Amino acid sequence: MEEDKPLIWLHGEVKTPPMSQEARIETGFLLRKLQQGDNLEMPHSRPMQSIGKYCHELRIPDGDKNWRIIYRIDEDGIIIVEVFNKTTRATPKKVSKKRLTKYDCDTEE
């Protein structure tokens, strides 16, 4: 049996959002499925190839808020890039790409 992939939160970049308890439970459930190797699809997750290869957007409805978690599935873990409340149609791709580039550079050293 394959081991669960660890969640790798980009320290200093991702803050804990003020989600409701229900949204936190849903987030934990979905992240756990990712750790176990499950592929999530709509309505829970969608590919974000505009950010990078293996990048996805986890979608968490929470009352009047719509939380998004940008993540990348790596061979050795699930990289949590960004958490934000979606208020516009646009996704902050530039910030996400910058964080992933820095992470990749730091882990190559």
C-alpha cells in the first residue's frame, strides 16, 4: 500500500482563512483524498494549467464565500500554494506561479 502524500504548505505565504467549521471539515476531507492519491474533479476541483503543470484549484463553498485553494500534485507531496476567497472571475495566477517557482528553486538546492 502506498503511503499518503504529505501536504506542503508554503510557509509565510498561506494564511489560515476564516472558514466556517463546515467548510474546514470539507477542506480537510478533500485534502485527505488528495493525499491518498484520489483524483478530484468538478465540482470540487479543476485543472489550472495556466498556472502550471499538475496545478489545480480546489473549490470550497462556504455560505456567501467561495474559497479557493491552489495546489500542485507532486510525486512526493501536495503543494498548497494559495488560499483565498474568490471575489472575482480572475484567479491570481502571477502570485501562484511566483510562489511555485521559488519553491522549486529552493527544493533544488
